[in-house]
Amino acid sequence: MDSDYFFTGQESLEETNKLLPRELDFHWFPRLDSTNALAQAEPWPQGAVIAADSQDRGRGRLGRIWQSPPGLNLYFSLVYYPTLPRHHWGGFSLATGVATAAVLQPFVPGLGLKWPNDLVSGGKLGGILLEASGDKLVAGVGINVNQQSFPPELNATSLKLCTARNWRRDRLLASLARGILGSLNSWDQGRFEEVINDWRKLDIVLGKAVTATRGGEVIQGRALDVGPGGELLVEDEVGVLHALHSGEVTLRVKA
Ligand code: BTN
């Protein structure tokens, strides 16, 4: 099974639906503005997976662009209609990260998660962008798969660079979509501790000295834990506890 992820020259991304269970409804596009934008724009059913080979305006966090060249990486969005009340929705982001990491961890040495939702192994291997509108949640996932060079300012890496293998994007996408749906269901069914505990095991900032930025505010302190809503708890240098629901953290001393 493991070697199924590696390239055999027969990747068929557009036929990923053949690898998916019935709860997932796969829609593939050669080129889109953004899979998240299309997932938001139309009334897709529960479990719709919108994937593209390339994106012209891939959305990153904090209004950034997610560079999305063709033929190399994975860009997809999963549509989910939670039953939980809105104040619990923050945790769906942790659930997506944990499920993504679980698929990749057996192959990627030192894989971790960096709050709020970066997949890292040395550099940034992937990113997750959750967007909500009305009763719909869109979990957008970008993974650097077979790309081998990146602009240095991105501090990015890829599965190819981490493992020295070419990856089959169709099989990887099928495993990720299945895992993410299962993890979203776990959170939606109230299995909060399970998801948060899995997150704690992977988070590379917990217990470390960090600089956190939230809007224009800069907090220097120690990342203590993630709270029940997925917020990062940072104790600053005078002992005040801050709960971050958005923003970014950097390690002050590189691990
Ligand atoms: C981040 O900034 O780390 C989050 C990046 C999320 C990128 C993915 S690619 C697929 C999906 N569609 C988008 O437009 N963005 C997300």
C-alpha cells in the first residue's frame, strides 16, 4: 500500500473519483482561480471535493496568494456542512491539519504542524485555509508534492524534496480527502479531546518561545497549549495569558 503513493507513470488525477468512497463527490478542473472560491460560490453537496491542477489566484491565509503551478502539486477544497454550532467551528481547522499530517507522517521525517495550520518539515510543505459562509465550511488544502524549486522567500519544501520520491497525486489526494472527511466528522460528533490531543503531539511551537502577531499586535512569550476552540494560548513575558484565534507565530529560537 505504501508504495502505491509513488509515481509509476500512471497518475490520473482527473479520475481520482475511482479511488474515493461514495461520501466524497469529486470534481476536477485543469485550471481554476481558486478551488476555495469555487467551493464557496456554488451549492455543492456535503463531501464535494473540488480539485484543480493549477490555480490562477490560489488563496493563502491573511490575504496572501498561494502559488499554484500546474502538473506538480495538490490544490483541493472539501465542502462540509457542520451540525455543530458556529462557536465550535474553529476546531475544524485542527481536524483538517491532524488528518493531513496523519497521511504524510509515515513518509516524511520530522513532519509537524505549526499553528494555525502549516504543515512543516524544515520548510513549509503545505497550508490549510478554512473558510465559512452560511452553513457551509470549506476546507482548502495545498500540498507541495513534486515541485523541486521555490522562491527562497517562501521557505517552502515539498514531498519530493523531503523523500526523494515522485508522488502520485491521485492516490495521495484520495487518502487525504478520506482522512480529512473522517476527522471533520470526529470533530462534528464532539470528539474534541481526541482531535486536540492528536494536534498537541504534532505541534512544533508548543512549549517554545515564540513571537506571535495578531493584526498589528506583537506578543513575545511562550506557546503553552491549544484551547478547546483551536486557539493558541501564549503566555507573555509578564505572565499574561493571550488566546489567539487568528494571527501567526514564529519560533524565536529555531528548533
Ligand atoms: C496558507 O496560507 O498556508 C493556506 C494555503 C491554502 C492553499 C489552498 S490550495 C487549495 C485551496 N484553494 C485555495 O484557493 N486555497 C487553498
